[in-house]
Amino acid sequence: MFDNLTDRLERSFKLLKGQGRITEINVAETLKEIRRALLDADVNFKTAKTFTDTVKEKAMGQHVLTSVKPGQMMVKIVHDELALLMGGTHAEISLSGSPSVILMSGLQGSGKTTFAAKLANMLKTKKGKNPLLVAGDIYRPAAIEQLKVLGEQISVPVYSEEENKNPVKIAEAAVKHARKSGFDLVIIDTAGRLAIDELMMKEISAIKKAINPEEVLFIVDAMTGQDAVNTAKEFNETLDFDGVVLTKLDGDTRGGAALSIRSVVNKPIKFVGTGEKIDALDVFHPDRMADRILGMGDIVSLVEKAQEQFDADEARALQKKLAKNQFNFNDFLKQIQQIKKMGNLKDVASMIPGMGKALKNIDMEDDSFKHIEAIIYSMTPSEREDPALMNGSRRKRIANGAGRSVQEVNQLLKQFSETRKMMKMVSQGKNIQRMMGGLTQGRKF
């Protein structure tokens, strides 16, 4: 995401490379390039101008230390201002009601129905909530069926009244049903239109008034750029929603919506959709997004994703095996399967500082591990347990069984050996938390 913007900003900072100090003359060209980069990213013109004016004011007011280069100082100022532009701090979703009621709003095609299921899944698995999904879109063909299919995938019930053509009454009845049946969270999907119209706005306003939800979320396709911002403005004037959800952010190479929407409607971005899978939903953190836009990765989110997948007891058992040099192909296979659960492979890798740029033109599919898995599955149980058994004839048999070349088997064995050495080093008194801490503290602006 944001590849184009990242490249353009990086080029603008290079204009200060080799400069002894920040001056009005050398900073002017950099700011001109930053403004162009933001406008090309489909950022609102007023927002882009205000942003660069603020950066200039802060840059000219800095007493730059001799140990800090002007380019590094400019990157830090831009980073901090980008984070502020997107909201500064993470905004929590309100779940104080009994039950908590969350109302979806947005245009047709923005991803409301899918997001409703993703949010139910996230709050069920991470917050221990007992959600009820409500099919309030009575106009779009198959909308109710789509929500039921998604609900079944995540084992969350869906409330629907297919004969009832009054979405306000459906919403009211659903909340009563939830209260009576012990659900502590109600997520209501609503109808969208291909464009904003008066009837649509009256309907969603009537639903809000009838059920008084804790949260009204505006869902919008990030790839629509300034159109997303303009739509948000119109919805907010009528609905006064509580937060924004940007869907399809993984496909947004520009970033205009993410960078403009907060400053235009003064409402926080609360969630971002990062893929089609039901768990491809992230809580929005402005500072972490600023890190990623400037090519610094996102170590904190990477560690959080890892913690969700890696069991603490398994980690301790693995550390003991590493200390005794007993890490084998069964363990290697288990690590691969856990990494795959963390999400889109390229997106996960790009959270490592510096990796986003390195992977830009590399096609990294989610099934990138399938050849490795095929080779390991072609090994006998004893070969997986004891990699030292691998001789020439065994390697040839494994290659034939996996439909791969002997060269690929040799390459995997080499990678495995190097991974085992590296993991053993980490296990010898250098725990992962300290290692991650060093990475974040050592990061240079």
C-alpha cells in the first residue's frame, strides 16, 4: 500500500542529502516535492498545503544538532506530522452498551457487509464478545444471503426478517431480540446506494434515531481517493458518525483517503481492511501508518500479529529444542504454517523495516511456501526428526516425491541449516522481545 507516495517522499528527502543545515532555500525545493507527492496521492489540496506549511514552520524552527543530518530531521518532522494528520493517536471503538450496538453506513460497493462480518469476528475472538449480525440491507439482491454465509464462516448468528421491508423496524426488533437472547454486541448492516440520495440518508438517519447506537461507522473504499473524502463529508453532515473504516487499503497505492479524511471530517479512522479474508482487518494506528508510508516498516504490528498466532507454551518448548540443537523439519513446518496465518505474506514481510522497498517489484504470492511444504511432506518421519540423515539417495527420492528438483531440495536444506543457526543464536540469552526492542530503538529517522 502507498508504494507511489513512499517513493516520491523518499526522493524529496534526497534533495537535502549532503546539506550541512536546514535553510529556507534548501527546504523550499523539498517541500515543493512533498506537496506534489501528496497531490499525486490524491490528497485534498487544502490539506496538502496546510501540511507542508506546518512542516516548513517546524523545520525552520529546529536547532539541528550536529549529530542529526538535515535530511533525517526532515523525515522525523514529516513522520510526526503525517501521524497527526491521520489522527495522532489510536481511537478505540465504544463497546459500553448492553448490548453494544454498531451501525454500518456507506455507499453500495464500499464493503459494509463484509466489514460487518470481519468486525464481528475480530470482537468475538479478541474481545470475547457474543455478537449478533443483523441483515438490514433489504434492497440489494442476495445481501441477506451474503451476510448469512459470512456469519456461518465465523459461527455468528444472523438476524433477518426477509418478509419485512422496513429496515427501521428490523433494526429495532433485532436489538430487542439481542437483549432477550443474551447477545452483548449487535452489528447492523444497512443498505447502500450507488450514489448519495435523499431517501438513503433519511432511512439511515431514521435507523440511528430509533436504536441510538454506541457507534455509527462510515465504511468507504480507500481506492476511491478524493471521492471517498467527499462522500464522508456528506454522510457526516447528515449522520454525525463516530468513525471511519477504510476498506481495500491493501490495493491503495496512493493513500489520498487515509491522509485527507481525518482533516476534512474531523472523525478518526478506526479500522482498515487489508484483504479479502475474514481476518484481514486491522485496528488503525496513525503513527504506525506513518512509519509504513515512510518505508520504516511496522515492527509493533508485526509482533502483535505474531503473538496472536504463536502459543506461549509452544514457544518455550521450541526454545528448549533450539538450545539443545534439536530443531527439526516438523518444527520448521509448524513455523511456516503459523506465519501463513498472520495474513498476506508480502504485507507481513513489509512490516520489517526496509523490506517494503526491497519487495516492491517482487511477486510474493500467499502460496509461496507450497514447494517447501511439498518437499517436507515427501520426507519420512525419521528424516523430518533428524535432518542429519539426508544423503544423496534420500535427497533424490524426496525430490521425485515432491515433484521438485534435487537442487531445490539442497537449497531448502541449506536454508533450514541457516535458520537453525540463527534461531539458536536468538535462544541463547537473546530473547525475541529484546531483539525487537533493539530494532525499534535503533531505528533512525
